[in-house]
Amino acid sequence: MPVSDRFPEDFLALMRASLADDAELQRFLAISQQPLRRSLRVNTLKISVDDFLARTADYGWRLSPIPWCAEGFWIERDDESLPLGSVAEHLSGLFYIQEASSMLPVTALFDAAPDARQVMDVAAAPGSKTTQMAALMRNEGAILANEYSASRVKVLHANISRCGVSNVALTHFDGRVFGAALPERFDAILLDAPCSGEGVVRKDADALRNWTLASTEAIAETQRDLLDSAFHALQPGGTLIYSTCTLNQIENQQVIHWLQQRYPDAVEIVPLNGLFDGADQALTAEGFLHVFPQIFDSEGFFVARLRKTASIPALPTPTYKVGKLPFSPASRKLSAEVQQAAAKVGLQWDDNHTLWQRDKELWLFPAALEGWLGKVRFSRIGLKLAETFPKGYRWQHEAVVALTQPGSALDFELTDAEAETWYRGQDIHPDTLPSRDEVIVTYQQQPLGLAKKVGNRIKNSYPRELVRDGRLFR
């Protein structure tokens, strides 16, 4: 069967409209049958790129730089019997397994808005782009990370926590609400829109199984609604990235052109020709990046960068009730007491975060998001820092991962075998017990959690939902 017969004819017609000639179409069809090469992004919230390369130098990994992301690398391994997600550096959040093309939208956003402080990720799960943004922001400012699918919010939070992200607030809404709920609030917005997924066919052979022209048109209607809402939520002068992992112009160029026609005096296309060496290979006449998989041997992707040059008429005021925020800001006295107690166990934060309380819980909220409170209902804000008890505080796992400073007096370094035991949720029985009753267990100088010495063992406190089975490490 010819390769072209495996694709819907209407799909092929759309591809012919975008590709230069039949030879390029054949290149596209041929590479669509080839496996997708793996890639990762170093999480600079936890380790520098140079230190990561030094740490993995003897692993037999062949890492090739990705041109559009300074922290991104294609990876080849001779021995792939151990899943990449089970190596120690992934479990401790030193890198994120992320497809190379999907690193493009965040690069394009922060290339134009490097000092963005109030950012929204409209469709955030599983968290690759949210964590990429947090790293570029150095956990400063605030990110509203929204996910419509309830089942994916949990995954989003798990990845944020693993990577030590502390400047994110999670919401669970249809993205069409934000233009009315938070008008002209954000200086940078990423809308990586839900799409027909034509660009992921190398990773998912069934990506086009249910593809139809009618479903593509229906998806584009949703994309227009999401883009309109996001554009309302963007400040004048702000930058918006619209991206998809699909290839047809109906969901890409035509969606942007629709927005231009709707707000002709407010939409400016900011060309992406200078984003990285070689960007011109994927550049459209309008200045978008239309990345077909054969261009960079990657997934297919589309990226458009827009600037809002003027205010636009506001949407109707929302009629829903947000409800009373169940948190209250901590007093200056309590904040000082908690900060002092946290420092004794190696946890530190600065003025980018403020302390809030709910009953016996203490939370750190990104200071930059306080203007959002009362406007939408949040699923989770910032970090859960601690629970209070008459004799002190029970520090929370996500706070330990995000806030532990290197070289803490409480650090207790685990061996390879002990770290594997920890990730399996089992207690540690070290040959030499720590001198303190409370320790931060570390592996490769990375915090794995806070634990207590009980008798001749270190009691495991690793969250049950994160416990791993199967083969781990190298």
C-alpha cells in the first residue's frame, strides 16, 4: 500500500495546500512513518545545563542541542531497557521529557516578553510548558495554569511539584471564561490550543484514525473562542502565543486571520524569523512557524506570536459566584515566626511569596497573583508549606522539594540502593544513622523529602501517589 493511502484524502489535500511541491509532500509522508526521536529539557530551577551535562557525562547518553531551546537536547541511548522516566535525574526533577517542537512556544513567548510577571497557560496539562515558563521566570512572578480536563489536573500538579515550581496557581475551567473573568490582566499568555493532533502521528500512529474535515472545522471553532478569550485577558502591549501540534491551515493560519479581522486595530503579528538559527526554514509569509516534521526531524507544530496594541471592548461581566476565599494573609508576626522555623530545616523563600493560612494549614502564595484573588476559583495556589501543631510544624513534601537550600544542616545523603528504596515508599535502614531526629533525605545532592529517625530506621514520608514500582535508576 502506498504511504499516501494510509492518510485521509481530505487531509492530504490540506497538506498539499501548505507544502511547496509533491516532493516535499513525499518527504512529509515518509518521515511520518519513522519513529520520533526522544528529547528532554534540563530544569534550571534545580540544576544548570553545564552541571547536568557533567553529571550525565558517563551515562552513554548522546545529547544534541535543540536550536530553539538552550536547555533542550535530543537524546540517544544505546541501552533503553530502563525507561527515561525512571532514571534518578528525572525522578528528582532535574529534567523534563519534552518533545523538541513543544519547547518552541515558550521560547517564542519569553523571547518577546523576558520580564513577564503575570502569565497564563490556558491549556496547561501535563505541565511541560508551564514548568518551562517557571524556569525562565526563576519562580518569580506568577503563572495561572489552567486545565479543562479534571483527570489531567492531578498530573499537572505532580509535574509542577516534581520540578520544584512555586509560582503557579492551578485552575480547572473551560478556557473561554478568562477573557471575562480576568480582562486585560496578563502581560504574557500561552494558548497551546487543543487540536486535531496531526503533528503527533510519529508518536501516535492512530492520531489520524478518526480524522475528518468536519471535526477539524469544529475544533477550529473552539480554538477561535479560546483565542478570543485569551486576547481579552491580555494587557495592551502584552504578548500572546497561539500554538498547536497540528498542521492544517484551518486550525492555524485561519484562526489567526479570524482574530485579525475581528480586532483589526489591536492585533499585531510579531514575526518569528529571528527566533533561532534555521527558523526561516519553517517560516510562513505572515511570520508564523509552520513546522512540518521533515524540517527538523521533530513533531509537527505551529506557532504564532501576537502583540495586543490596543484595548478592545470588554466581554459581559461573569454572572457566576466565585465564593469566599478560604485563606487569609498571615500576620507579620506569624510570617516571621514561620520563616524562622522553616530556616532551621533548610527551607527559605523571599518576597516573591507571601504566607497565607487556612485553619491549620500554611501556604505560600506567589505575591504577583494577589490581584487575581476573588476573580476566579482556584484549585490550588502556590505551595502548601506546612500544617501547624501545638509543638511546631509538619513541613510538606512539595515545599521541601521546592524550597530546600543546598547544603542544609539537615541533609542526609542516601546511597543508590537507599534512594531506590525511598522511591518505592519503604523505610531506610542506613548503616550509620543521622545524628538528628529530623532530616532532609537527599540523593545526588537533590532533596527527596523530609523524614524522621525512628529507632534504627528513617521513616519514609514519600507521598503515596508518587511511589514507584519496577526498575529504577541505571
